[in-house]
Amino acid sequence: MDPILLIFAGIAAYFIYRLITVLGTRTGHEPRPDPESVGPLAHGNEPRDESGPEISPSAALTPVSSAAKPLRDADPQFDETAYLEGARNAYELIVEAFAAGDLRNIRRFLGDSVYEAFKTSVAERESTGQLSDLKFVGIDSAAIVESEVTENALSAVTDFTSNQVRVTRDRDGNIIDGDPNRIDLVKDRWTFSRRLSSKDPNWVLVATGAAV
């Protein structure tokens, strides 16, 4: 064979090898996307992997408690663990904002009736010159105790047990309620709601009260 042809054949083989190493080949052992990294709005929109069978997003979700089962039945993508994590964050944020009298930053998390009740309470407190001093120590527990689906909406009754230092002072700074050196165990029962048809993943606080 002509030596020149051998040289060109060798060069062609080298470029074919480089092309394969750059593009890669599927072996069946490539890492798949982490289901936990997919946001709640991304379900159903992520590109389908044609290299294997289609996997239902709900297959990655953990089982729910009996109290939360109606929510999972209505919405197969409902994740109780993720919900409770968000509920704990919302609870602390709302409690602190209410104590500070700042409802603007939490308005979108409040249903109309709850917002109006909070607004009235803050206004009454300000009219008497009272100041609420709150230090949030932490949440001991949060759990869904009841849930239902009505009129295309999900509702989750959630109990919170938290530790707080709560003090109310008059306009002169005198303590009229609470103790700055005492940590109180506070039990609340809040109801959050979210419409099934809404693209907004946030739940809205629609009722508050004391837990049993």
C-alpha cells in the first residue's frame, strides 16, 4: 500500500477516535438528574430522557401521613416533607412580622380575613402605644393534623409547637405582659390553603388559633 495512503488512514482513524471521545456514548450508567433539585413548578415541564423508560415524578416522593392523604390523592405531586419545611419557615416569618407590626412583607402569604384581623390587631396595639417584643427561639414540631379538598382547593390544618420569648411593653417601656427571661412554649393551629388550579406553589394562611 502507498505510504501516503497509510498516513491519511492513520490521521482519519485518529480524528474518528477524538470525535467519539468528545461526543461520548451511552453506557446506561450516566448519572440521572436529582429529583430533589427539581422545583415544584417544573414537574411536567422537564425534558424527557429518551434513553430509558419514562418515570413518574410521584415515584420519587415519600409516603404521606394519614392526615395528609387527601392532599396526595388530590395532587399526586404533593410532598408533605417539603410542605412542612415551608410551613415552618412561613410560621416563623409571620409570627415575627406580626409582632413587629410589619404586615407588608407577609401580605401575599395571608388570606383576606387573616390579613384584616392582623391589621386590626396591629392598629389597636399602636393606638395604645404598646410595643410587642418577641424573640423566636425555635420550632419543636410541625405536623399536619387534618386536611381536606373542597372546591378545587387544598387545605391543611397544621399544628406548631415553638419556643418564644414574648414581652408587651407600654409606651414608657414598662412590661405589662410576659417575661424577657422566660421562654414560653407556644402551641398554634394554623390552616393553610392552596388552589389546585393555581400555578403559584405558595400556600396562604386562612385561619389561626391555639392548638389543643
